[in-house]
Amino acid sequence: MDRLTGMAAFVKTVECGSFAAAGKALGMTPQMTGRHVAELETRIGTRLLNRTTRRQSLTEAGQAFYERCRALLADAEAAEAQARSLADTPRGRLRITAPVTFGAFALPEAIARFLNRYPDVQIDLTLTDRFVDIVDEGYDAAIRLGALNDSTLVARALKPYRFVVCASPAYLAAAGAPETPHALIGHECLGFAYTSAPPASGWGFIENGQAWTAPIAPRLRANDMKALITAAVNGLGIALAPETAVRDALRDGSLVPLLTQYEPVARPMHIVMASSPTTLKLRYFVEEVVAAFGA
């Protein structure tokens, strides 16, 4: 028989004074209540209750066992209450990882809304451009750029990660604006250098439905997009930057969009998890990200 049920039957028998009263309180027959107590006594190897035709009383072992059973049952009830609370209200810690530029310029707004809505949730956000194995490294979810290779992950598609070619008014006044992507080879282009891949030697564009690469010859490469954007704002050259990262600079005029009749190649973007969300905190976080960046 179930040990916790047996303990509950024993405690209720002590408190109610009889198997009949205990069984009524627990929704079982007096005979079943007695069987539970007898099973406990057999397992322990000692008598817990002195039984007479008129009353029952605790043995010395029964008294000690009764106190421990009450404490254990209270702990079990508290654990169930805590689990119910976790199931009803998002709470606890989420470990999230995202690419550096997206995580720095775009994701914080969605995270702020989420944390303001759910004050019992905490987020540990790791920004890195390397590939993160979310299972081995213990992350709840990751934002991924590019094609997905791991079919075992659960993924939700987000809007493609779009780019814009831009430069400062000072650079354009000194060097002029390229008329086509082919002309980029004659300009100072600022190159992004991935830590886990060779530096790009060209920028991708879509023309007449076909993707092609315009060659560039950067004198400055950096593995941090913020550094490249700052360099572009200061007139050092032309940048190919994520729309979300240069939104404010384009709005205030410190950067000017170029080659607007050509479409830079966008990158697929997803939020991925090891499995379908099993907790409210993760499910609601995914919903927040999809609402903000969903396709």
C-alpha cells in the first residue's frame, strides 16, 4: 500500500480516535483504514496503537511515529501547494542565450515587458555569437540566427533578421554614395568578424529574386557590431548593420540608408527549446518573444 496514505490513515486515526471516524474523514471504509495502519505496523515491526474494544491509545513507538508522520505529511502538503503555485503563476529563473547584437539592441525591450508583467520570474541572459548547446549547457531557450540544423529542438519562427547598408553624412560628403552594390569594393566598408567563422569578404543582396554577393575589402573588422556602428557614425566607412541596431541612428540622421533599391540578404531567426515548454515561465516568455518578433 502507499506509504503516505498509510501515514495519513494512522495520523487521522489518532486524531479521530477510531478507524470508523478516520475512514469517514478520509473517504475510506473503517476496514481499509485499519489495513493501512496494520501495514505500517508490519513494515516498521512494532505496534503503534494499543487497541481495546472501547478505545485506542498510542504506544511509545506510536507516539514518536505520530509526531514524525504529522511533520512529513505537512511537508508533503506544502510541497504540493508550492507545485500548484508554480503551475498557476510564472515564477523562478530562466536561462536565455541570444546573439550579441540582437540581444543588446532588440531583446531587452521584450524582456523588460515580460519581467514587469511577471515579477516572480528572474532571467539570466547570456549574449554570445558562438553556437550554444542549450541542453548540455543548461539553457531554457535560445535565439538562433541562420538555418536550423538540430531537428531535435522545438523551434518557433521569428521575423527574418534584416540588415541595412548605411553611412554617416560626413563619410558620404567625402567619398560619395555607392550607386550599386558592385561599387562597394571602391569604398571603406566596415566588416563584421565572427569569432567562430572566417571574416566575410562580401555582403549578400537579393536582386531579381536571386541572391548574390558583392565583394568588399574592409580595412577595419570587428567582432562587435556596436563598435562598427560607432565607427560608421564617426565617418570611418559604410556598415551593413541589423535594422534594430541602427534604428535610432537612422531616425536622428547620424546614419543614412544606402542602396535602398537593393535588399540585403536577411537571416532566418528562431527561438529554440529542448522541448515544448513545460513551465508557465518558459511558455509565457516564448509567447512574449513571438509577439515582439514573430513572423
